[in-house]
Amino acid sequence: MTLVKMKEILEHAEANQYGVGAFSVANMEMVMGAVRAAEELRSPLILQIAEVRLKHSPLHIIGPAMVAAAKAATVPAAVHFDHGLTEEKIREALEIGFSSIMYDGSHHPLGKNIAETQKIVAIAREYGATVEAEIGQVGGSEDGSVDLEVLITSTEEAKQFASETMIDALAIAIGNAHGMYKGDPHLRMDRLEEIHAEVDIPLVLHGGSGISEKVFRKCIHHGIRKINVATSTFNQVVNMVNEEAPFHNFFSYHESVIEAAAENVKRHIRMFQSDGRVEEVKAYV
Ligand code: 13P
């Protein structure tokens, strides 16, 4: 298979009532681990990196690796630019070949978020790329640098935002937060249900690390199609490498990073029920 549009993966998930993980990666080993997991479980895959992470993993290096891995994968894979903040970096990702981008204008008032998102949609369309945008405010922050409070997405605003921006996927805030949750996350299923009834594009749940299988299933039942997972993969890699340390050989360390990333990705693929879907998705896209 090859690089596909995220829109097509999400549409298939919508038609068949399952979720697809968007797995954050920071280096080549993590990219390889995510692809290995998806290939083993025959699941469609979304590989992603957020703009705030580029200080560790420069886009001109990690981006081409992600696109190359997606192209060579035996499963349909999309490459997504997560939490795009600047037009400059979004354009760079599109030039590299990302098939999907997120513009995050959720910190702006609604009118400005709509106007800025519309500009990015026009740019992404030149490349045939999928666009995700956010309304409301997911708690925490992608790299943990600030602790934003959760602002629950309003159903009315979600409806207006989706119709005026013509985006392909909508990230909503229903009590979800980036990073590990302090206690059990309390997600507003009532609000998710309402938004799903009013907005007819796939919905995205950020802050996937630490949510239980039962809650994921409920979210999927009520319309979540893309689920972002970052922290738990980073933690799994660190924990597994620490357990297996000391390494006396670089290449066994390298394999351990790949395997740790693959394990966390596989665990989520199973919870999201995207395993075993490759043949149907291939026929669809
Ligand atoms: P977690 O780090 O909580 O998994 O969130 C990931 C995310 O939403 C990336 O956008």
C-alpha cells in the first residue's frame, strides 16, 4: 500500500464504526515501531508529529523519514502534521509530502479561529491534503510546557466552525487533556453525542494516553474516529529501555526502542478496533 489521505482512512472508520490511532513519533525507531505494529495487526495507520516537537526532531529530517515509511508500508498510512501553529511550518510539511495537517487556532476567539483555519484550508487544498482543526481547548499542552485548562467545545460553535471552514476532521474538547491524566479522565459523553449529531465530519480526540478501553469504546461509539496518542508511547520507550539497560550494544538498544513503540501502538490499535481492516480500507481508498 502507500501514503493515503487521512480523510479516506477516517471516512472508512466512520462508515464502519471504529477508531484509528494517530501515533506521535520522534525518531526513526519510533516510526519503524509504529509501522511494524500496524503491519503486524493489519491496521490503517496515521503517523504524526506536532510542531512543538520540532525542536527535538527537525521537520526536514523526520518529515521525509515519515513519508518514506508510509510509502513503503504494506498498510494504508497517512502522515499528519499535528498542532500546526504557523503557516511556514504547515507549508514545509505539505512540501515534504505530509498527506494531512492540523491547524490549531483553538487559542483564538471563534471568529479569528475560523478566519485563520480558512486560510490554511485553502493552502492545504493546493496539495490535496486533509485538514483537521480544533475548537474548544484540550487541557495540558502537547509538550507539557503549559497546563491549559479544559474548555468544553460548544455544540453550536462546533457546527458553525465545521460548516464555515470546510475542514475534514474536527478536534473537540470534552474534558480530554494532553499528557497522563492525574485521576480517571471524566469525559463529557453527553456533549460528544450532541456534537456528533450536529456535525457530520469525523471527530478527533486528543490526549489519548491514559484513557481506558471502556471509555475509548464509548467515544468511538459516539463518533470519535481519530485518537491521538503520544505520551504513553514516549513513556513505554523510556520504561522498556530502562528495564533492559544496561545495553552494551547500540543495535540491541535500537531494537528495543522499535519494539517498545510497536507494543504501545499495538495495544491502542486493538482498543480502537482498527486491526484486520487493511483489505477493506485498500478497497475503499
Ligand atoms: P497524549 O500525549 O496525551 O497521548 O496526547 C497526544 C495528542 O493529543 C497529540 O496531539
